[in-house]
Amino acid sequence: MNLTPEDITRFLIAISVMLFAAKVFGELMRLIKQPSVVGEILAGIILGPTVFGTIAPDMFNAIFTNSKSTDIAIDGITNLAVIMLLLVSGLEVNLSLVFKQGKTALYTSVIGMVFPFAIGFLAAYFFPEFLGIKDPSLTLIFALFVGTALSITALPVVARTLMDLNIFKTQIGFLIIASAMFNDLIGWLVFSFILGMLGQSGHGFDISIIVTSTLVFIAFMLIIGRKIFNRIIPFIQNKTTYPGGILNFIFILGFLGAAFTEYIGIHAIFGAFIVGIAIGDSAHLKEQTREMVQQFVTNIFAPLFFVSIGLRVNFITSFDFMIVLIFVVLAFAGKVIGCGLGAYWGGMKKDEALAIGFGMNSRGAMEIVLGILALQAGLIHERVFVALVIMALVTSLSSAPFMSYFIKRFKNSIDINSLLRPDLVFFTNSDSKESVIEELIRKLSERYKLDYTYIKSEVMKRESIISTGLGNHLALPHAKIKISEVHFAIAVSKEGINFESLDEKPAKIIILLLTPFDHPELQLRLISEISKKFKDEESVKELIESGDINNFITNFKAL
Amino acid sequence: MNLTPEDITRFLIAISVMLFAAKVFGELMRLIKQPSVVGEILAGIILGPTVFGTIAPDMFNAIFTNSKSTDIAIDGITNLAVIMLLLVSGLEVNLSLVFKQGKTALYTSVIGMVFPFAIGFLAAYFFPEFLGIKDPSLTLIFALFVGTALSITALPVVARTLMDLNIFKTQIGFLIIASAMFNDLIGWLVFSFILGMLGQSGHGFDISIIVTSTLVFIAFMLIIGRKIFNRIIPFIQNKTTYPGGILNFIFILGFLGAAFTEYIGIHAIFGAFIVGIAIGDSAHLKEQTREMVQQFVTNIFAPLFFVSIGLRVNFITSFDFMIVLIFVVLAFAGKVIGCGLGAYWGGMKKDEALAIGFGMNSRGAMEIVLGILALQAGLIHERVFVALVIMALVTSLSSAPFMSYFIKRFKNSIDINSLLRPDLVFFTNSDSKESVIEELIRKLSERYKLDYTYIKSEVMKRESIISTGLGNHLALPHAKIKISEVHFAIAVSKEGINFESLDEKPAKIIILLLTPFDHPELQLRLISEISKKFKDEESVKELIESGDINNFITNFKAL
């Protein structure tokens, strides 16, 4: 069976229009400092029956709905797209980072899942009609669905938000990312369980079989598969053409993992995600490869999936204010209270805990995929699907403003400029990360009579997790140590030193920040304050070009 | 209309299996120095009804033929794949290179098209039954089809073959590439004409309308579109996220161009190809972007298309020895004689002309696409399609061996080592391409009393076309000038100098080669001889590490 020329024309136009709208709205969102995925979903709502389909129904139908074959071809592509998206998300999960965060992350993610799940489940179980249940005989499954849909944090959105707020590499940033990763893993498991109950299973396996094979698959991939991949990857990179061989390897395994989980009855994207984690864990995988896959998928494929969400339903006619309100309120209450409490019990201060709660509140692709499946299975009305998408948009959009509000609250009175000591600012000739850090520690420990070895071990321990190159030529090595006051020193390198920044710019201003162990909140406060000074490229350029130390200090204070 | 979980499972397995087989056979072909596309086509024949479908029909049907929806989804992907492939081919066409080759290229490509077209057309018109015509009432169209199928050179295969033979950057290499590019452009025009006659047009436009709109489209894209893109590209690279914005731009325009040509009634890939040329011509397009698109398309998408060819028919039951033989003989006769004569009349020596003829003999994607369409339109039998694919494989595989045979024939007796003058080998401190070339010219012009300015202008004119960094640390600037003997000098740079080699290695050994204007064949012979010396990485490394000039000369002679 082949596509006719009309089908192909329509298919190509549909894809071009989807990509174009996604890019335009995605870039607009970035301009106003919002995650581009929000723009991509909005683009779909505008292209779909809600706006374009209402204004110009003939054109809309001609492009998007007139041909069954075109629909199937587009469905094939969007399925591949979301599978690739989860494969890439998996590549970015860092297992050791998750384990290193310990108790706080565990509390945050577990309570942050159980609580929203519980309130969602209870609300849907006892008041199903308020939440828009379609078939009252399925109340239990519906309640499980609502609980799950409320409890999964959107890892990619969270990561973007943290980067925008400049706290991706702080302790609070790590904690949120680690909790979100753990959350994702568990969320998928529950998700697979629900799908089994929804009868979406390809071969109608029993739930127990589905859950068992899922667990075996996860365990196999993350324990044995991970090690095997780690052995095979260097072989592939050496023996086949680069990067062709390794690109093929990643996608073939991702697709096979996806096919396997789809076959056993849970969604294909779960398999792709787990395979992504297992492959991404290999230290042999080159950064360039990761980058290439990521750029291609997030720019060409992921937008097709996000746009396709809005093409499914009319967001105006299926808009039900009460249901939207209930979902949004439950979502906020569940995550903010759940994660907030978890973080608080895990040892964070109150304001920090609230910042974490809002940080974990973003929702995204996963609840939407779950919603699409529930819609197809006849479990929910279009109204509920619309509420779910709006809930994802609202929680994602509000995450950054709320977080920065609470972060500001717990960092009010410290003035970084008043702490600056002119004798601790100097030009350096060090040409490596380690030597400049040593130089900084030497200066500080001489000045304040501190233990050089102890400080160095703490600072390097922190560096070993993720390098502190924050971008825009700033590096900010730091540690919490047993002192009573904040100390910091600044080294200026004309040549620049590689600190593995995300923007790949060499660090030219390296600030060593030591904060009191007993006031853990000070660290985040100061890191965020300093990195805020380095947002404007022009002024940083001027700062770097300060001829002497006095000029430098004047320029630094003026930042 | 959505894909069921069974469809998705099958779709994912099909794609994974296709990619895997393509990669394995592609790499095997590369091991034996053949174009990987040949391996990818073979992989399809093995996966298809010919081998896998015969050995394990149940499994074959379960994966590839059981579901109409899966078929459509795969068809959608392979359509996108071939569109992307032609978009990338277009990006690699260098219009100014085509124009710079002048008369010889024009003769080679025009005669190299007209002649094979004529013998194919005449053979099919007068003996249609020998060539496997299906419907005798369509003899004229069938004859046009056969003529076209025989006359289009496969640009990507040719480029690979030239690189493998190390003559990509020689004059003969340029000439072949330029002719093949021109050939492609004209071939597509004829192709669009045939498609119109085949009634494949989406909206049943009249042929005159199809041809006119095609010509207008080409003229618009290559004259106005090209300039517009060149203006927009820097804007996109600066104002949107890199590389996301520009990747989107390339694909959206490529898909829209494809949709347009599909709509007017010629194949989608033509539009993608022309848009690719127009975009690729911009000097603002970053090399990294080109590379990213190319790697992704040639490694993930193109293989899906090439494998899908073999999935269509059974190459054993539809194998007809006579038809295959006729197609192969006509193909060889047409291109080798046509292009050979063209090159000869254009001023090349006989052996060079034959090398060019075999170089232009490779066939590939285009005749196969034409074949697929003719098959779908009921114009040809499966037997003819099989003959066409086999013809493409045989011509592509035989191209490299024949070329190197004829290149060897016309470069027999020169011994490069005996021409080496120890006083013209020296270590250099130059750190730029231009300064090392100047240094080399100075040495040569002093030694042989030559005109410095004249030589420099000739050498730099040559460099301006494409830099002579040949890879593996060798750069080989050269020119044909009015001298009676071959002269060359060697500069050795410990630091390495950027000569824009394909392998991105800095040039450490720079050889300036001047050959007599009256013996143009000497240049190619010597370039090929010298570059052959630089094939083995280990010995080149040893050569570079020669401590002094005497050691260097000994090591050089031993290469």
C-alpha cells in the first residue's frame, strides 16, 4: 500500500507547517524566558481545530484531516518523534547523580509522588463526576489515571527552568533534577500498570505478566545492559565510521527497546527511555554524539509531537472551566505540598522546600501521552484531555516565577559587594582548573588561617559531581566548610581556563566561594547572586577587559 | 485514524531491522572499499522477499507486510528519507564549481547524457519487447523512460568513489563532479517531463504546465531564492537558537519545495534537491550545520530508503537474465562512450577520457526512484525494475576499479623520488596557508629563476576553488605553468597549518607542485602518486617525526 501523490503533498505540507509554527512559537516563548515546549504546544492548539480549524475549516481539513493515509503517516512520524524524545531524555539521566543526592532526594521524590497521587486518586475516586469521568463503571481505573497524571514531573521542562534561573548547578538544582529523575522512573512503572488495566496491551497479557516483564526489563537494562553497552560503544566508535555507527547503534537499540515495551503492553516510549538511560550512562559516549542526537531530536522531531497534541481536540469547545480548575488546583496542591514536605523532612529550610516544591511542579509530555491513551481507550472525555494539557501548561509556566520568588525570600540581606576584599582579587597565570583552584585556596587559607588540605578536598569533591563552569566566562567553585563567615576570592585569567561550561566558553573569572557549614542556605543565595551579575554579556566583556585590579573591582561592583 | 499498538510494534521492529541490516552491509562494503550505498541496497534485497521472505515467510510477513497501516507509516518515513537525501545532495552541489569547469564539463555532461539517452531510447523504441515493456501502447513513454534511466549519473556515489581513489580534489575529480552535477540538474528536468507523461501528476496538470512551472521553479530558486536565503541565513543563525533554528529552516524549506513539485506533478525529491542547491550555495551556512544534517540524513534516513528498494520485489523470481544483460550493456556503452567522447572532444587525453567515462558510469537513487514510479504506474514489469537495480549496483561497483586501471595506464613511468631535490626540502615556521605557499614559491622561483608573481597567482587561483588539504597531514598546492619540467618543493611544519582538509587534520607536510602547462596529464599523475604515499597513517606519523631533513628525505622515499 503506497501513499498517493496527493497524500505525499499533504503529508509534506502538514509537517512543514507544524515545524514552522512550532519554531516560531517556541522562539517567542524563549524571548520571554519561558520553556520553548510551551510555545510548541500552543502552536499546536492554534494550528488545530481550536483556532485554524475554526477560522479556515476547509484549509484545515485539506491539510490535516482529509486523507486517512496522510493521517497514518503523520501518526507514524509523531510516534517516532515521541519515542526519540524519551530516548534523548534517557540519555541525559545521570544515574550516579541520582544516587549521590541521598536522603533529601529520596524524601522529595517519594513523598512528592505519593502525595499528589493520593489526592488525585481520592478526589477522582470519590467525586468522579466532578473530574469528568466518562464511564462510571471504570471509576477505579479512572482514579488511578488521575493520580498518576498528577504525580509525574516533567524532567526536560524542569531542567530548562533551572538553567534559565541559573541554579542548575547548585545543590538545590541537583536535588530537584535527581528527584525528578527518580520520579520519572517510578512514574513510568505505575504508568505501565495503568496501561495494562486500560487494556491497551498489544497482546492482552495479564497485568502481573506486564508488571513482571517491565521490572525484569528495567533491571536487565540498568544492570547488565548498561555494562554491555559500555563495552560495545568504544568498539563501535573505533571500528565503524564515526558518527554514523554510533548514531545507528543508539537509534536501533532505542527503537528495539520501544518495540519490546510496546509489545509487552506498556507504551513504547518507556522502553526508549530506559534504553536511553542505559546507553547514556557510558562514559565512552562522546559529548559530540550526545549533542548531535539531542539537537536533531529536540529541533526536528520533538516539536512534531508537541504540535500534534493541539491537533487532536478543540480546546475551546472542549473547555470546561470547573474541570480545568480542579485539575490545576489538585496539581499545584499535590506537587507543591508533597515535594515541599518531602524536602523539608529531608532537611531543607522552609523557603528552600517551597522553591523545590514549585520546581518539581512542571508537567509535560508524560501526562499528555497518558491522556492521549486514555482518550483513545475511551476512559476520559476530550474535556479532561484539554484540562490535562492546560494543567501541564500552567504548572510549567508558573514554575520559574514561583521558584525565583521563594529563592529571593531566603536570600534577602547579603550584599556581595560589601564582602569583596581587594587583596583577594588577583590576575592569575594558572592554565588548568586544578591549579587555579589551588591558587585560590592558598590565598584564602593564608589570609584566614584555614586548613588548605581540608578545603581542597571539599572543593574538589564538589567539582567531581559536575564542574562549576557556569557559562559566560564565570566559574564558581564552592564548598560548605566549618567557618563562621562567608569567604571568597577572585582570580582573573586573561587566557581563560577550561571549566567545562555548557556554553563552552573558557572561564576567565574564577570565584572560590566558601560558606559556613551551619548556614547551608547561604551558598545557594550567594551563587545565585553572583551568577546574576554575570548575565549580561556586554558588561562581563567589559569586566574581563578591566586593565588593573582596581578597575576590575569597580566594574565588578557595578555589575 | 491512529496506529494500534500492534502496528507501532511492527513499525518499530521493521525500522530497527532495516537500519541494522543497512549498517552491517554498508560497513562490510566500506571494508572492501566499495560505496556503502551498495551494501544498503544489498541489505534490502536480503531482508526482502528475495531471501528473508523466501526462507522465513511467516516472520517476513509479520514484520513487513501484515498490516496496511504499518505499510503506510513505513512508506511515509521512506518518502521523507529520500526527500531528505536529495535535500542533502542539493546542499553539496557547488554551482560556481560547475560553471568554473567550462567547456570540458559542458561537453562531458551534455554528450554524456544525450548519447546514453539516445541509445536507450532507440533500443526501447525499436525493440520494446526485449527490454520488457508491459503495455505496448505506451512504447513512446517506455522508450523515454529507458533513455532517462540510463542517462543519470549518481552524484553521491561518484563523490564517494573519487574520495576513495584520492582524486576528489584533482582537476579530473572536479571535472567529473561538475559534470555529474550538471547531469543531475538536466536529468531531473527530463525526469519531470516523463512523470508528467506517466500521468503521475497529483492534479493531472497538462504537461506544458508541468514543464513550465518546473522551469519557473528552478529559475526562481537558483536566481532569486538563492539570494534571499543568503540574506536570511545569517539572520536566523544570529536571532534563533543555534543550531535549532537553521536546522528547522533547512528542513521546512526542503519539505515545502518537495510539496510544491509533488503538487505540480513531478516528484517531491526534485523540489528538495533544488531547494538544497539554493540553500547550500550560501557562504553563511556554517560547515558544522551542513555536517550535522549530512550525518543524520546519510546515517539514519538514507539507509531506510535504500533498504526499502529491496523490500519491493523478489530479485530471484523477477530476475530475467536477458533484460538485465541488455540494461547493463546499454548502461556501460551509453555512459562510457558518451562521457568519454565528451571529455575527449573537450580536450582530455584518451586514457583520461576513459577514466572520466567510467567515473560517470555510477547509477543510483534516481533511476531507482524513476523505476519505482514506473512500476507503480504499471509502465514496467517487476523484471525491468530488478534489471534497473542490478544495473545501478553493477555500474557503481565497477566504477572504482575501471577508473584506477585507466588512471594507472596514463601515469606509468614518472618516479617521484628521483625528482626530489634535497635543497628544496625545508622546515618552516610559517603559520598560515598563504605564508607557507609564498615561502615555497620563493624557494622554487629562486632556484629555477621563475616569475614569483605569475606562479603565485596561478597557485592561489587553484586554491580559491577548493583548498588542497588532502588529509592525513598532507597539503598539495599545485598549478600548471609555462615550464618544461616538473618542479616541486616540500615544507615541513611541526605545528601544522590549517589547509581545510576533510579530515580536519592540520597540514604538516606541504608540497608545492608545478607541472608543465603543455603536459596537463602530468599533474594528475603526480598528485595521485604523491597522495598514494600518504595513505598509511603510521608511516606518515613517522615521516613527520623525522628529526632532520636527511632523515625526512629517507623516510619520504621509503613511503
